[in-house]
Amino acid sequence: MSDVIRPQPGIMEIALYEGGKAKLEGHAEVLKLSSNENPLGAGPAALDALRALVSGNGGAELHRYPSTDHAGLRAAIAEVHGLDPARVICGVGSDEVIALLCQAYAGPGDEVLYSEYGFLMYKISALAAGATPVIAPEDERHTDVDALLANSTERTRLVFVANPNNPTGTMIPMSEIERLAEGLPEQALLVLDGAYAEYIEEFDGGLALVEARENVVMTRTMSKIYGLGGLRVGWGYGPKSVIDVLNRVRGPFNLSAMQQDIASAALSDQGHVARSRAANAEARRWLTDALREAGVGVDESFGNFVLARFDSPETADTVDGALQADGILVRKMGGYGMPHALRITVGTMPDCRRLATVIARALGSDA
Ligand SMILES: *Cc1c(COP(=O)(O)O)cnc(C)c1O
């Protein structure tokens, strides 16, 4: 390796992201509960839009560059959430919005703060920007506002909080988020990651706080409740000045016409969102109770997954092995510093029953 041709500082500290596995040797079909995907899939409106694109005139439009300002998609987002479309930015998943925030607001010498079990992309994007990731401890797997405030300095530029959080599934009250926004140093921007906000009925994820303050931005995704993880569409909402900055670093053609059209159609179908929310709430309740009955530690989750805690990393490995032998994939949590835990996406009720049976058997608690 050449020692003069080398990447920017920080890049080689990035551990390659490992997605939820999708394949298992010896299983033609797997039950994939490793990436928090919607078990109902994309909704009918999104699928209709996809079909229209390939069968209608849309198929002939592949040679056209897409809209650079995403006006249609931003209007659809603004309508659903009652927002100012001029303050919405769309990205290739919310991952891209997170990356743009780091690229635009944090560099060498700056700190990017998030909590202990925060989403891995915060660290990856901070390092990619040359900034220093800083971790605040959590309180029993809950975001700890006092710890975040205690770890913020004059170098803190970005603070990421997912609420509900992934992988813990826990949530803190909006009053705590408000206290955080109020207490942060003035040069720090608070980023509320609302990837799972739609799973909570009547919850705006903190959009009202974005409206009320100059130092809060929100990220959202179509990958979870909309069942469009494969489409790669997310968005952000913030003060006009911040959105303007992000649009300068965003690639003008970051979203294809297909991404924009399908996402817009999906937004018009709030029935699918409501059905997905209700199905998730029912199956999550059942799964949480079943796992607890089997002696597994499970916090009340507010997302479409639960974090199952076992008595040791060995037990977690044993359970993971039993699940894999049955063709079920869940997420190991070693990368998040929780080797004794498995993150399990809430599937359909039959999926949950099948999973709980395998886990109870593996723990010898099915008698
Ligand atoms: C899944 C998830 C996202 C969404 O990422 P996309 O790039 O939009 O698919 C963002 N934040 C958290 C905490 C997540 O769990």
C-alpha cells in the first residue's frame, strides 16, 4: 500500500457497516427479522406507482434526468405532516441526510455527540467528515439527557438522538428532548432521528420542536413503516438556513424519478401506514409478553423491533444458532456493544409465534 496515496484522517477508523443478513446456507427461504423491515411490505399505492412506471410512458422516460428540487415529493411530505415544503430536504434514505449534516456541520476538531447505543450511521458519518465521535452513556438503555449535556463542549457541532431509539426500542418524553435542545451549547445542532416516529399514534416525532427552535433538525425515513427500505428515500426538516446549507452539498440528482414517484404515491396511502402501525402494535405486544414469559429481558419497545437480552453472550449465540437452524435471521448486537442481546424485528403474528417457539425451546423453557 502506498503511504503517500492515503485517505482523509478518520476514514480508516470506520468499521465497514454490516447490514442485516438476508441469506442462510441450507434455507431456500428465510424469515428475515434482522433489518426492521415492514412485514406487510410496501403498500398498494407504492406498488401501483411502480407498475405504472414500468408499463406506462414512465418506462420510456429512463433517459430523462430526474427533478433536482424534488418539488412533488416535498409537497407530498409537507401535506401529510403539515409542514413548509421549502424546509424539507430529501435524501437517499435518511442515511444520506445524516451524512449531509455531518459533511456540512462537522469537520476535523469538531465533535459529533450521540448516546451509547446510538445508530451506527452517526459514528460512520462523523468519521467520514473527519470529526470526532463522542459517546454519552445511557441510563438503563434509555437516552440520558444529562449525560448528553455533560458531554457537550465548545467543540460539539451535532447531537444525534433517535427517539424511539434503535436498537434499544426505548423512548424518552418530549419534555426531555426540549430540555436537551434548550441546554446544548449554542453552536450545536440537535438532530432528532424519527425513523420510527410513525409507529406511535399521534406522535409528530418532535416536528413541533423543529418549528419552535433554531437549533433542531429532524430526519425521517420511508424505509420502515412505509415498507420501502429497498427504494432508499428519507427526508429531513429544519430551519430554512440549515436546509439551504444541506442543499448545497446534496448531489442534485440524488433521487431518481422512480424513487420520487413511488415515495410520493406511498405518502398518499396513509391507510397502509395505519394498518402497519396497528399490526405492529399487536404483534409487538404479543412478542414482548412471550419473550418475557420465556425469561428473556425485553424493554417496552416503541418501534417495530424488540431488543432481547439474554443472561450471557453465550446464551445469545445459542439462541441465534437455534433461530438460524430454523431459517430465522435476527440481528446480533456485538457491534453495538451488547453481545448478550439480539435485536428482533416484529414480524407478522405467525412469524412472532414461530420465533418465540424456537427461542423458548432453545432456552429449555417451553415445558
Ligand atoms: C432504519 C433507521 C434509519 C433509516 O435509514 P434509511 O437510510 O432511511 O433507510 C435511520 N435511523 C435509524 C435510527 C434507523 O433505525
